[in-house]
Amino acid sequence: MITAAINILIYTVIFFLVGMYKPKWALFFMKKPDRFMVMVFSVVFFMIAATLFGEGERRKKLEENPVSIVNDNSVPVANPKIKPEKSKE
């Protein structure tokens, strides 16, 4: 997952540089591409890469150090006995 994030980041930088130089090359499918759209796409791709990298780091850390769900330091809580109310008929 981390490798995919780094690849997306590299492609994002290349897309940004090419798009800032010639927006028509990067956004060939648009009729009138501009540099603002290149910047918007680049920011979105960067956020995707950063999220993917963070998730990969989190999963790698969990694989190295698994966290147990059972908490041995928990304090037992008494369940109160609820008495049903008597109906007044």
C-alpha cells in the first residue's frame, strides 16, 4: 500500500509539472483546459496519496505490534437490578 502511495505521488508530480507547462497535454480530454484544473486534480491526487500512505503506515504498525482487544485493566461495573413497576389498576 505504501508503494502504491509513492507511485501515485510520483505520477502526481509529473502530471502537475506537465500540466503547468502545457495544460492541453495533461488534460487532453477537455476543450479548454486551464492551469487551475491541473492544480485541482493535483491536489486531489496528492490527498489520495497521503491518505493511502498514512493507512499503509498504520497497517504496517499494526502488523508489527498487534493490539489486543481485551483490556485487562478494566474495572468491572455492577449491573443494577431494575425492578418492574407495579401497575396501578
